[in-house]
Amino acid sequence: MSASPQQRQRVSVLGSTGSIGVNTLDVLARHPERYEVFALSAMSRVDELAAQCLQWRPRFAVMPEAAKAAELRRVLREQGSQTEVLDGAAALAEIAAHPDVDAVMAAIVGAAGLAPCLAAARAGKRLLLANKEAIVVGGALFMQAVEQGGAMLLPVDSEHSAIFQCLPEDPSTWAQRIDHIVLTASGGPFRQRDPASLADVTPEQAVAHPNWVMGRKISVDSATMMNKALEVIEARWLFHLRPEQIKVVIHPQSIIHSMVVCRDRSVLAQLGTPDMRVPIAYALSFPERVESGAEQLDFLAKPTLTFEDADERRFPGLHLSWQALRAAEGSTAVLNAANEEAVAAFLERRLRFDHIYRVNRQSLEELHPEAGECASVEGLLALDARARRHAQALIAELSA
Ligand SMILES: NC(=O)C1=CN([C@@H]2O[C@H](COP(=O)(O)OP(=O)(O)OC[C@H]3O[C@@H](n4cnc5c(N)ncnc54)[C@H](OP(=O)(O)O)[C@@H]3O)[C@@H](O)[C@H]2O)C=CC1
Ligand SMILES: CC(=O)[C@@H](O)[C@H](O)COP(=O)(O)O
Ligand SMILES: [Mn+2]
């Protein structure tokens, strides 16, 4: 039976103009009887956010930069829109924690999404987590906020959604049943290239993912395998695993989205076409399932599923994840900050593709978090800023 209009979930979509944001709105549009949009947010794309506001008529729209917000306000006023436009980074936390919000889609890219995620978690929301950098930076503090706020944390990242779909609903049973998990990795656009030939690859080549259409930052991360490194760290927190319980295998078709290997050696996998609307729909509707709009998997069209070793010499970036997890608390935040800076420099053609790994490795080895820095969001953001400065110096040296 469908929900009555009074029971519709009110959803804030943080990062609504991005790849996950747009896919989320696509899923929401298929279920007007279940969901309504409470608030939207974006960073730079005023016209896209204005169009979304006119279609969805949210109560609030947020643009952190005042000038962009003023431009959005002007456009919406001209169109007679009732949407209230807010600015400032604190407004993101406001629309994440607002008492009238039921669910928050965290689809901002990067550590900028940490504070609104923590706000949603502390306010006990249903938190749909695509923004993997937030949990990589937040770590224990993030999980404490979820627990203390009584939030429901639902993974959106395809691999973590797959693991979640292979596990029972009651998280207290997970530790007893999981031997380890296997995250699948496509290998990215350079899987078959000689690693020594990657110095001159361009941003255009790096963002051309073989299977998924995604934002530019995560696409570069897939090409360096840092995406999988972030996902190893994300899995450690989401599923309460030890680093050695998380393994990675290359699966170039991206049909198996990840696997759980149980104590009895039974292997559970989740399969489907590579379409983010599936994990988004699952996170929105859990424990139910609703139409996502994705194409059904045709086994005969994709009859061969293959696997390869995630070789350390070929994919050195991946292995920084286990190094960071075993190092001092806060090291994962350092690794993330370095990577965000290095990817931005690469996309701006200030850094060679193969130097992204050098910046990440050196930052992790040279910058040591101080005791207590991870105990508060202020401490974590200070550590994040320190790691960015360190990485920027390395980038300047490498590009001199
Ligand atoms: N795309 C995908 O299929 C997948 C993405 N993810 C994760 O989801 C997150 C979003 O990825 P994706 O949608 O690809 O990214 P996009 O770059 O496509 O979108 C990012 C969104 O965040 C906004 N934004 C960017 N920077 C800031 C900032 N500093 N403060 C506030 N808002 C900001 C952007 O606004 P604007 O566009 O206006 O600049 C945009 O709405 C990432 O963490 C990614 O790793 C995980 C699995 C799959
Ligand atoms: C869709 C999604 O979840 C991405 O994280 C995707 O998995 C990237 O693919 P690879 O990092 O495996 O190339
Ligand atoms: Mn993923």
C-alpha cells in the first residue's frame, strides 16, 4: 500500500546539482507519494539550482558563497518562487538538522560535507551517505554522532550498499557472521596501461571512467585507485571491521558491486547494472524497495564476469588506505586532505597524474596528527587545514 500524503518523507539533498544529487532527484520524482524535497544545496551552479528550485519548490535552498546565493535569490524572485535562499557554510548544517527534515542525502564532494553530516547525525536523521570523504575524515567522531543522535546511517556508495544489502537488518549480528568483505574495483580507465606510462595523462583521459558516469573528483580517484582506498576506510567504519577484514579485487565489468565472505565460507554478492539510482533508491526506501529507474541486468548481454589481483605495484594508491588505518588516529583525514588538494591540482593541470600518489604518500608519512585532534569537529577541520597546507607545499615543489 502506498504511503498517504501526510506521511511523505521530507528530504534535504546536499549537493543536489552533482551527479548523485541529480540521480537522487530522479528517484524522488518517481515516488511523489512517498517523498517531498525540503531543501536543496549547491556550490557553483546557480542556474541548475534555480531550475531545481522551480521544479521542486523546496522550503530552503543553500549556496555557501554569499554572491552566488544573492544571484540565486534574484533569479528565484524574478520567477515568483517562495523558496528561501540561505548562505554560509552553517546553513548546510541548518538544512541537515532542521526539525522538519526526515532524511538527508549527503552528496557534497569532499571534507566540506563533514559538518552537515555530523549535524544530521546528531539530530537523529535518516542519513544517506554518498559523501565518503566525510566518514573518512570524521572516523570515530562520525560514528559517535550517529550513535548518540540515534540517526539511521545508510550507505549510498555502490560497494557499501552492496555489502549492506548482503547483511541482515540487525547490525548486532554482523560481527558474528562476517569473516571479511571484498570490495570490487573496476580498475579505472588505466587498468591495462603500463604504470610507467601515466605521467602525461590528461584530466579528460582520467575522468573517462569505463562503467560509471560520475563527478570529476571521484572519477580521478577511480583512475588512481584512491577511490577504493577511501572506500576501504569507509567500510571500516560503516561495518565495524578491522583493516585486515577488508579486501579488494579488480572486477572490470562493475556488475558485482561487492561481496561478504561469511564465517562458513559462503560468499554473498549483490549484482546489478552500474546505475547509482539503485543504491540511492535502497537508502531512501530501506527496509522496503522501490522502483529506481535502472535497467535490469541482462545476464546474456554480459555473460562474462572476471576478476584480477589488485596488485600493489600497479595500484600503489590503494594500499595507502591500510597504512592510514594502522597509523595514528587522524591519518585517514591527512590522506584525504592531501588527495583532495592533489586531485584539484591535477584537474587544474598544475600536477602530473602520477604525482598524486607521491603527494598522498609523502603527506601520510610526514604529517603526524596530534593527540586529541580527532575529538571534535574543530580539531578535525584544523588537522584537515594543516594537511592541505602540507600537500600544497609538496605540490608546489613537484610542479616547480
Ligand atoms: N557520482 C557517483 O556516482 C558517486 C559519488 N559518490 C560520492 O558522492 C559524493 C558526490 O559525488 P558526485 O555527485 O560525483 O560529485 P559532483 O562533483 O558531481 O557534485 C558535488 C556536489 O557538491 C557541491 N559542492 C561541491 N563543493 C562543495 C562545497 N565545498 N561545499 C558545498 N557543496 C559543494 C556541488 O555543487 P556545484 O555543482 O553547484 O558546484 C555539487 O552539487 C562524493 O563524495 C563522491 O565520492 C559515491 C559513489 C558514487
Ligand atoms: C559508483 C561508485 O560507487 C563508485 O565509487 C564506483 O565504484 C567507482 O568505480 P571504481 O572506483 O571501482 O573504478
Ligand atoms: Mn563506490
